[in-house]
Amino acid sequence: MTNYYQAPADKIFNEVKREAIKIWETYDNTYGYVTEKVEKVNSLKNIKDNLMFIVGMFDLPNQIRLSGNLSSEARKEISDRLISVKYDDYYNVFKYKE
């Protein structure tokens, strides 16, 4: 069983990182907000729960956007981690459906 604090394969981590940055870059950077978020994401290494830290940086509407941009494999990895901590299924927008 996947544990929330378990790092995923590098392929998954890099996909989530790349797609998260794409979302951040759609926002206004007038006050350096986007730069701050992108630098934070770029600084993260694939250890412990950093995958979930990236996901947690987003509100629910942006988690939905992120989910829609990810492969089914990446969505499953995130969903499994949310399930491992008994996250409410209603808010699990990464829920994997076979």
C-alpha cells in the first residue's frame, strides 16, 4: 500500500512538478507571486511527501486543473496517497477510475 510520505518514481514526480509550474505560470506575476511559487516547486527534490506538498499548494479548483493535466498513473499515485490518510473521497479529485 502506498504511504502518503512515500516518494513516487521520479517520472511521476517530474510530471507533477512540470504540470504544477504550467498552472502557476498562468497567473499574474506583478508582485512576484508566480516567481515565488515556481522557485519553490523547482527547489523540491523527490523525497518524502514533496509530491503531496506540490499538490497541497493548490486550492480545489486548481487541483482539478492539475488532475486534468496529469497521466492516469500520476493521478493514481496522488489518489493512493490521499486515501492512505483517509482523505474525504468527495474532495479527492485525483481519484483513479479503471
